[in-house]
Amino acid sequence: MIHTQELIVLTIVLIAFIIAGYKVYKHLSSPLKGCSGCASDCSGCQLQDLKKEIESNQNRKTG
């Protein structure tokens, strides 16, 4: 027979796994959604800056 303390611990652990699974699912389903701090024109967006840096490095290698 499960005691009350064990039931409470199992409930807390189950809730923690559900929350972690939900966060992992949300991150994998839309990884770029975390870039919401950008201005409307994307100036200063780290993702856009990285993309421009990669493109300029590719242009230097080919040109």
C-alpha cells in the first residue's frame, strides 16, 4: 500500500516530468520563437547578425 508521503512525491515528480516535456516540445517545435526581443526591423537581432556574418564569410571564401 502506498503511503501519503510516497503519493505526494510521485505526484510532484510526475508534474515535473510533464512540465519538462512540454518545454522541450515547445522548444523543438519552434526554436526561433525565443528571438522575440528583436525590433520590428530586426536591427540588433543576434540571429540576423549571425546570418549576415556567415554570408560575409562565405562571400570572402568564394570571392
